[in-house]
Amino acid sequence: LQSNPLRAVIGYGPEAMYVAYNPFYPPELAHIEARNASPDRSHNETWDALVITGFVGFVALAFLFGSLFYYSLSRLGLVQGRAERTLFLALGLGGAFGGVAFARLVDGAWRFAGMGLPLGFLAGVSLYVAVATLRGMGREPASAGLNGWPLLLLIALIAGIVAHFVEIHFGIAIAATRTYFWAYSALIVVLGQGFVSAETARTAETAKERSPQGMPPRGAAPARPERRRKGSKRRLETTRPMPQKPASTLGVMRGSILSMALIVGLILLTAAWDYTVNPTGESDPLAILVTSLTTLAARGRPNEISLGMMWLVLGVFILGTLSGVAEWVESDTEGRGASWWLSSLGLFALVAGGIGGLFALIHAARLGPNMNLENLIYGYYVAVLFIWIALALALFLNRPFVSSKPMGWASIGYLVLVVLCVLFIDNVNIRIVKADVVYKQGLKFDQEGKWDGAIYFYTKALEIAPEEDFYHLFHGRALMERAKIEEDLKKRDAYFSEALAALTRARQLNPLNTDHTANIARLYRTWGELDPDPNGRREKLQRSLEYYAEATKLSPHSAVLFDEWGLVYYILGDLDQAMAKYEQSLKLDQKFLQTYVYMGDVYLARKQWQEAIPVYQKAVALNPDFVQGWSAMGYVYAQLGAWNEAISANMKVLEVAPRDYSTLKNLAILYNQSERPKEALSYAQRALEVAPEQDKPTLESFVQQLRDKIEKED
């Protein structure tokens, strides 16, 4: 924020922190998290708002939450009048600024201001609520309809908003909880404005007292409407509602139970979509479901029993059924017989279990071998749509409603709006999920090293979402790996060219992402190493150097990039420049083991044996089990004729890799050089046991020489 005043005002935009943060990434973080990690969130809404939307967006966010708390408390009757409003603002703002000042005072920096601000604000608002309650401010809710369950619901919604406020400032803000926030906020407004109240609920309850056809009781006729006085709006005002149309023949009770059953069925359906997997390639849908519910198949361990998912599904089903039916009779005074309970529970279980079970079977069948998985998401959305329609129909038919005029042309507008919504949802939601499903299929082939399969699915993902730079990155990487194993030179160059085009497109879509520039540099480095033409090799390696220079401008604190940059100079034979880059890397991060290995390689190439030893010693000090470091150190000691030290270094390798062929062979040679043929024979025989077939004749000859040598000494 300090580096760019304009960005401090307007921010860097959504999902932009991971590229904006690269120039300021502290190398010390690499000791805690992965070196290729992308810090895309602060996990604190204050700092995230400042980075994404700048000071303007942060003020808007603060105003939103402040207004929401103010409105909620005013509806509860806790903020009424100028004095209370002034006190609320003073304690809220004072707490926020006080929290920031306290964080600065304790830490001596501004980095914890993002936590101090929300803590201080909540403390100030909590203090106000306590003071308002103790002083008896506004004992009655501001809205006359806020009594009974609406009042309790409003309090619960405020608690949910507070929980979300804490979550986004001290945890990870996710799409689901942000959706809850806006839903809760809308409900608070609906309740606060009196659109839904206990009175409207009691009006609905009177439907129970009506005749089976839902008509008004006998003798009850609507009063004659009275016309307003002259000058008022042109509408009629009645003292009683208009005659109501008959309610559904299902009855109010059955309709309510059916509605709850549909909701529980939707939950079970979503659980089936989320947790049904088929990593073992089963073709039987029932077997797929059993594996998903009773094993850790979702974690790639289908042979490990775990009943947690089964209990989760059963718990939702049983508790949902019991609570859904019991809720209806909670306020009833008349008793219910066994037949009523059996029929109600049976209806609920049939609807909820039928929805969840049927979808689970269909979904599991579509996960079988050789099935097209990219359209799975459409099945889920279609099922959800049908449940929503059924739920809306059940609720619509379940309630008496006042006769109204036909909507006329407005109905056409609603139909157009529905079509536009479907197209919008498909474009911004379903298409992305569909592309991600295809990408995940390619990722499975990627992890197994099956590059042709990975390339196929990455290409399919790009056909669905061609502007997603992440897919271009993986597509290019798979093409590059495929090129490495291609023996035909023309095909190899074709794969490299396709990979370059994919990575270049990714860079065009997101030029500030260091990974894209660095990947092009890696591609040219690999391509150059495999190019048999010396001129082509040098040209490609020079291009690699240029892209590494660009990448280090984007991420100047990345020790990994400086090491790779130096490696290209090493391949070109420019050892001085290679060492210069390694030293730059070392200045950034003294705990990056790979840097010491590369520096050691330079010393070995220069035959500077004494200088190489301290470098490898630092490497194994960072990781005592680092086989490559101990092995290289043993080689250096052998070059110096320090046989005992060389043997000790190789022994360290054997502690980690006791059947390593090269180490066993080296020990046999080292013991022989130090005139200890018996130990040499022992290790030569062990090496012979694990030696590749092409090395066995030479090693057998060496074993025989050692035996002859021992016999002569004896």
C-alpha cells in the first residue's frame, strides 16, 4: 500500500493480492510455508479490503457493518433518539480507533491493526449494548411487530452477523459464509421493517381452523368496503380480507411436512454430490456408495475403514425426519395417534430419503469407468432446480391466498428474467465448475506421469474456460514434460513449441504472475539442454536467462528463481556468473539447502576441493539426512585423499539409504584405497547384490581381486 498511493486509494482488485504481494514477499516465510505458495489472502478482512478495494472500499465495508449493527440494535429498541445514537457512534468508533492504537502500542508497528480494529469495534458495541440494557434504553422494540419469535429470530440473526464479523477478521472468509451474511442481512431488514411478524404467522395458523376446503367459517362474510375520502389514493380499503381460494387438498399439515422433507432431501442430495467418489474404478453404483460412506476413499485410501460419513448421512436423515414432523405438533393441544405418527414419519422419510437415495444412485452410476464427468455438475443443478420447484409448489398450494388480478404482460417479463438468470448462472457458476471437473481429471493423469491423458483433459478444460490462465499453465507444463520423454526430434520440438504457446498465453492473461514468466524460462532451459545443435542450445539458454531476469523483477526476493537463474549460467559454462547468482540467493535466504548444493557444484567444476567442503557441511547441517550432500562431501574428501573422512561421509548416506548401490560401491573402493581389503570385500559383495545387470561383471571381477588380495596377505 505504501509503494503505490493510487492503489492505496482504489486497491488492486479482486483475487489480485497474490500477484501484488510478490515484490514484497519476505524470504523468511519460505521456512514456514511452501516456497511455491501464493499468499492470496491476509486472512483478515481489514487488510484484505485495503488491498483489494483500497481505502474507498474499506470505508464502504466499515459503513456497511456499522450501519447493519446500528439498524439491528435500533429495531430492538436499543438505539432510540439522538443521545443513544451519539453514544453508539462514540463507543463504536472510539473502540475501533482504540483497538488500532492499542495494537500499535503493543507491537510498535501497524501489522496487527487489522485485528485491533474489529476487536475494538466489537468491544465498543458490546459496551454500548450493556449500557443501553442497564439504563433501560428503549425497553420496547422499535417495530410493533417485533415480539415473540420474530424478536428471537432477529437476535439470533444479529449473533450470526457478529460471528461472521469475527470469522472474516480472524479466519478465512469463504463464499458460503459470505452468502450467509447477505441472507442474514436481508432477513434482518425484512423483520425490522415488519414485513414478517407474529401477527402474520397467527393469521396463517387460522387456516387450521377452517373447513377442509379452506373456505371461511359459515356465516362469515366480508364487510362492505369503505371508499376513502376525496383526495386520497384511488383504492378500496376493506375491514376484512378478500375471500380466499381453497387451500391444497394435501392439507396444511401434510403440506408443511412435505416442504420440510424436500429441504432435508436437498441436504442429503448435496451430501451425495460432495462426498461420493470412485477412486477404485468401480462400476457398481451400490459398491461406489458403500465405499464412499464407509472408507477414506475421498482421501485416496479406499481400503481404510471409516464410518464417519455414514453416521453423518444417517444423522442428518434421522434428526431431520424427527424434527421436521415433531415441529408441526409442538404447539398442538390435541394428541396424535400412532397411525398419524407412522404416516407422517413415513411420508417424510419417503420423500427425503427417496430424493437423497435416488440422486446418490444416479450420481454414483455416472462416476463409473469411461463415463463423461464434465457434465456431472448439470445433473446436480437440475436436481436442485426440480426440488426448488416442488418446494415452491408445496408452499404455494399449502397456504390460502387472496384473489388478485392477473399479472398480464408482467408474467412475460418474469419468464424472460428466469431465462436470463439461467444463462447467467451457467456462465458464471456452472461453466467454471465444469471446467474444474475436467481439469481435476487431467490432474490425476498429471500426477501419474501420463502426459498424453493430462494434455487431453487440460485441452478440454481450456475449451470450456479459455480465459483461465491457470489451465494454460498446467497445459503448457504437461506438454513440456511430454517433450522431455519424446525421442523423435521433430515431435519433441513440436511439443516444446506448443508448450511455449500455452505458457505465453497464460502470461498474456496474467502478466504479473511470476509463475508464468518463470515457467517460460524453465521451458527454454529444458529445451536448450535437450537441443543437440550447439547454436540452438545456446540461443534457447540465452532466452531462458532473459526470462529469469524478468521473473526476478516480479519476485525479487525469491531464492528459488536466483538459483535457477544461476543454473542456466552453469549449464552455459559461465561459472562466475553462476556463482554470483547463487550468492544473491544466499543473501536472501541462508537456510535454502539447494543453494549450497549448486555452489558446491561450481566448486567441483573448478576442482576447488577445499572450498567445497564448508558448503556441503552447511547443507548437511540444515538437513542431516540429505543424501546428496553427504555423497558429494565423500567425493570431495576422496579427491583430497582423506579416506577416513570420505568413508564417514558415505556411512552417513547408508544410514538413510542402506541399499544404495553407488554408496556401497564407493565404500568398497574407499576401503580398498585405504588398504583395508576385508571391509572392501564386505561392501563390494553388498553392492553386487543390488547392482544393475550391466555392472555386475565389472563388480564380480573387483570382488575376485579383493579375495586374491586377502589370500596373499594371509
